[in-house]
Amino acid sequence: MSVRVGISGFGLAGRYFHGALLGAVGFDVVGAVTRNSDRISHLAIDFPGAQAVSTIEELLALGIDLLVVASGNSSHASDAIAGLNAGVPVVVDKPMGRTLAETEEIIKVATKTGLPVTTYFNRLWDSDTLTIKKALTQGDLGKVFRFDSRFERFRPEPNPSSWRERSTPDEGGGNLLDLQPHMVSTALHLFGPAKLVSASVRSIRGYADDDVVLVLKHESGVDSYLSASAIIGAPGPRVRVNGDLASLVISDLDPQEGLLRAGKKPIDGLWKEDVTSPALIYRGDVVENYPSEAGSYQSFYVQVLAAMKGEAPWPVSIDQIIAVAKIIDEARAISIR
């Protein structure tokens, strides 16, 4: 029996990050909320027979088994709550809520209705994250004490078509809400619970916050330095993990996003393309290639499917969601202006 899925929003996130992966692992996408003529055409191409509807209520009326919320950040909470109140489990694209309070509101409804809700921290299945996990498990770096993670690029002029770059934080815009949830969730996943010790959240170009640096101190003894910026002329490596025996450096972004944007997707649940990010291990002047793990965004929805059958936990737990939301909220509150 197929699992019927409805997607709220069929833009970049809805089409490429959710729709493509849902279809690749065997879900039946039966409808999407979109009123944009181009996106309606995209839905018809990707999922012939799926219905384009105008409201979340119409989508829920299609008799779906799972709701995926991939709309703008400002409607994540209302869409998710509508789905839960209609008796439907929900996956919410990151960030689940614009604030901790909004996130807790969604979780409160999930608890009341007895239904699962999770969020899409897909970067936990990046090649770099999986490669770091392997290095930690094998002890290849010794005692790790510092983690540097960056999503940096150079775009002096904001993208006029990007609501994330031009919207206020109250509207859900900015890098703190767009990129830092990925970075914080990955740091917590790899190195355990942490406190935020420093935050700089600012706008260099005069629109939404576009230069954000957070510093976390983990109970494990690791310090994480997390940089998300659109205005760095010389971007640093994607990640660097420093231990007392060696450092692991991965310079390139995981290739899965580029492949999905190009219309590629896993076939029969597996990528046919190379989805590794080359890694190097440094021991002073001695530099060697380090075998990378393949990225696997599809694993998120494989686990969602297993969870719906009662065979596995949901891929991102409520505790993980709350821990990230707390740090994001605190970062804005304590930010160095």
C-alpha cells in the first residue's frame, strides 16, 4: 500500500529537496499547495496525476497519509498545525518554527494529537557529516577539540528573487534561520549537547542578516565555530575538524544539492552519481587523501517510511529540534551588534 503525501509549497524546497526524494524512495505524491503557474506545470511533469491546490485545507482533503511543509518560513507553523489537527503526521522543512515559541507551539499540538512531527535537517546526511562520523568512530583524529563549519559565498548584491535574503527575521528571512539550523544540528549531532557562548548576527548588505557566526561549547570538550555568510570574498573550507593527532579538511559542498537542482535524483533509493566530497587528513606537513562517505539525503525519507510503519524512530527527534531552536533564539538575543 502506497503512502499518500501532500506537499505544502512546490518551489525549490518542495520540488527538489522533498518531492524528488519522496518519489525516489517510493512515496506517492498526490498533491501540492501552489498557485504559481510555473510550479503547477512542474508538479504535472514530476508527478502526473497529482493535484495542484490553493490551500492547505484542500491538500488535507485529498486524504493524505503524510504532510510535508515546504512553504515559506512564515507559514511553517500554521501549515504544520493544520496537518496535525487533521490527523496527519508532518515533516517540516527547516527551520520548524521562526522562534523557539513557534516551534514549541507545533510540538505542543503534536503531543496533544498524539501524532509525530519531525524536521528536515538533511545536512546530517551530507557526505562531509558522514565522513566526519566515520573519522570520529575510528579515532583517526585523536581527541577532537575544535570543529569549523562554513557555508560561505560571495554575493555582493542580494538575489532580487530570494525572499530569504530580503525578508525580515519576523518574516523568516536571513541566514540565522536559513543556514544555521543545519550547522547547529550537525554540530550537536556530531559532538553532543552544547551551550552558545558567542553570536554575531548582522546584515552587511542592508537586507536580511547575511553574516552570522556562532560559537558553541560542547560538554564533550569540543568547540564549534559556525559561519554562515553571503559576503565572504575568500570562503574557507566547508569543514575542518581538529584533533590532537590530525585534522580532517573537506573543502567542497556536498554535491547532492547541485544534482537535485539539475533534476537528478536517486534511483531505486540510491544515487548513481558520485555523491562524495573529497577529504584530506593533515598531520602537519604530511597530507593524505581520506576516504569519503557517500552523501545520502534519501535516507531521511527512508527512515520516515520506516517510522510510519513502526519499524524505526523518526529521523530527527523532538529533543534535537528543541535544542537547535533554543540556540537559534539565544543567538539572536545575545548577538554582538
